[in-house]
Amino acid sequence: MAYRKTPAEISRLQAARERLISCATSVVAEVGWSQASVTAVADSAGIAAGSVYQHFPSKAAPAEPAVGAERLDFRRRYRALWAEVVREGVATGQLPPQNAEITAAALTGAIGEVLVDPLGTPDENATEELLTDLTAAALRCAGAPTA
């Protein structure tokens, strides 16, 4: 006969998993993704590092909710910054009338996608060119007149 987990055991495992996610969130917030480790998460939770793998298949798994939340917060802050810049541009006549929130969301997403590869393999010589091209693209997307 196959073993079936009891409701109490399922509840206990879910609580342990949520605790590990909370600990991973704290560790990532404190030291950043690159410095976060299974050992640090386990230490924070008061368990052995190997026990983390009873709940998650990889190092990344317990921190994924934390990274996702951090990424969402990052994108929201940048969207708000872009929206303010677009509103100012519209108010001063430098940009055509538009929905600043939609333009800001589009720019935030587009810029994030553009930076994925260059940030993964930084090249000091290409940084200035990338910033120039990215600035020009953002201004075109917002409808700024070309020089």
C-alpha cells in the first residue's frame, strides 16, 4: 500500500516550505542573489543545508519568490520614474500628449529586455554606445522629436 501523507504532515511541510521561502527572501535582501547560498538560507531557518533539498529541488527554488518580488518592485519603481519623466516631457511640450503610465510600462519592459545580454557579459568599451543607443530608442518610443 502506498504511503499517504496525513493532513497534519502536509500542513507541517507547507509551513516549513513557507519558512524557507521567508528565510531565502531575507538572505537575498541582505546579501544579494549572487552571495545567497543554501547554507545561508538553512542557517537562517535553523536547519541543516541538506534539509533545504527535501523541500526544493535546487538552490534557486526557495529564493525564486524573493527574486520575483524584488524584480517586480524594481520594475514598479522604474515605471514610476519613467512615468514622471514622460509627464514632465508632455507638460513642457517636449513630448506629444500620451498616457504616461502606458509609455512608462512599455519603456521599462523594453529597456529591461535590451539590457539582459549586455549586462550578462559587460564590455567597458560598448557601455557608452549602448547607453547612447538606448537613450535614443527611449526618446523615439516616447515620441520625442529627432535631432
